Amino acid sequence: MEDVEMVTAFKKAGTKENAFTLLVKKYQERLYWHIRRLIPSHEDANDVLQNTFIKVWNGLGAFREDSQLYTWLYRIATNESLSFMEQQKRKAAVDFDQLGEAYSNSIKADANFDANRLEWKLQLAIRQLPDKQKLVFNLRYFDNMAYEEMSRVLDTSVGALKASYHHAAKKIEEFIKNH
Amino acid sequence: MNNRKDINEELDAIAPLLKSISRLPVQSVPEGYFEQFSVKIPAESAPVVKMPMVRKWMGYASAALVAGILVTAGFIFTDKNVQPFNYEQYSRIDVPVEMNKLTDDELQNYLVTATVLSGAGHTSSSVSEEINETITAETASLNQVSDEELEQFLNENAGNTDLK
């Protein structure tokens, strides 16, 4: 079912729940990985994904059908992830660097972790980035998102996003080469 | 979504190493997580039903009535107008003078009442009678002692001050 059809079905009382189930099935994996790249723990990522879909359930009725659904979903998931990270920082009373270190340790604790594999070095390198650069890099590199769409998700100009992505990619390559 | 080819060309220019890395997720996820995933939508809160105006005022009236009963009952059962004990007033009383003012009947009444309240089985007159009986019995037993025995007893206890 196309996104527009799902939104229309959601707005009808008789097909609301079925449309929502289809939407969850279609986007759960993509949104989960988007969240998980920002929040390394599976349990935390699962909580954030739950909250994201609850927001979708509450807001989809008022969603304008001329907007792009997946951009809206990414926007909610991004905001939920950032709120969660902000809460974590406040709760632990740590600064960005300390939280980054804790997240890096969380990556190293993964059952599949292999320090020699480039994919894991890439994960550790992304951890070193500031939140905004991390987001921009993930959306472009892993989710193949166009700058124009990213601009709608992050409320940032295309020029600023391009600059951010370039800085992030260079930093990551540098990190991988040195580790 | 953007074309993967465009993104790779972009990476060629800025960070070619990244182009060769797999984009597939490497982190572990519990088995069957995506198949079993479901969203727990919280139950919608119950709608608030507005109370009709008459029922609302009836409610207020009932609450006021109950509050009135409780306050009145509180006054009835707790407000006994008890005067505090005035120790200063009683310390100024001259007890012997006041006692002399009492008649015999008043004293007799007091003794009877005090005995009943204390729960004792004796009045002061019965106590006096008991003492007299004891003295009489002891005097009778002393009459049976001879003068020689008394003399000897006094000589033996000459140093005992209790007998002086």
C-alpha cells in the first residue's frame, strides 16, 4: 500500500488500526536503525521507537496528505532520539564527551563487535561526531536521503547540510585511518 | 531517497575510504525482534461527562450538610467548658480554720463518702475499735506476767532506748 493510501485509510474509523499496522510494518526497521545509530543500546532504541510510533498514532489523523510521510516519520524519530539523548545527559549529569565515551563503550560491548572490521570502526568514528553532524551523516550515508528531504527533517538549509556532511565524512575517514 | 550512485560519487571526492564500507547494520538485535514488534498504544482516557446543573448543586448541598453535622457534633462532644485547676487559689486556704468551720455531720458524711470511694471496708470508727481491742488483749496478757519476770525483763533491756 502506498503512503498516501495508508494515511487516507488511517483517517477512516473502520480501517484506522489496519492502516497503522501496515505503516509500522513498512517503516519499523528503517526507523529502528535510524534510532539505533544514534542510541547504541537496543533497549533504549526500542523505547524510542515505541514513543515514535505512539506520536505517529496521535498525529497521523492531522497529517496533510500532500506532505511526504517518510520525511515526517524521520522527523519524529529524530526528535524523539535527540530528546532521549538530552535526557540521558541530564540524568547522568555528564557532558557530550562523557556521553560519547559511554556510547562508544556500549558499541564495544556488542556481541558482534570486532575491532578490526571497518564497519565497527565506522560506528566508533560516528560516535566522535557532534549530534548534528552525526545525524546528517547517518541520513545521507545509510538512508540515502537527498539534501532537500533532509532539510525538511532537520529544519536546516541545504547548503549547511552539505557542509556538515563533508566535515563529518572527512573526520570519519581520518578516524578510521588512525585507528 | 537519493541515488546511491550520486552519494558514492560525492564520497569519491571527499572521503573515498567510506565508499568501500558496507552499509548493512552490524549491531546485534534480539532474534525475531522485527517480526514480533508491535506498538503498545496507550488506552484513550475516558471522556469527561459534565454533571447537570441541578445534580451539581445537590452535590454541593449534601457536602455542606455533612460538614455542618460534623462541625456541630465536634462542638457538642468536645466543648465541655472545663475550667482549669487554679492552684494559686487553693494555696491561700487556711486548712485548720476552714476545718473548724465544718459541722460534725459534714465530717461524718465526708468520712463515709471517702471510704466508699476508696473502696476500703473500714470507717475511721471501726479502725479505732480494732486498735482498742488490740490494746486490751495485750494488757490482759501483761497482767498474767509476774512482777519478778517484769523486773528481770527491764534489767536485761536497760540499754534499749525504745523502752524509756
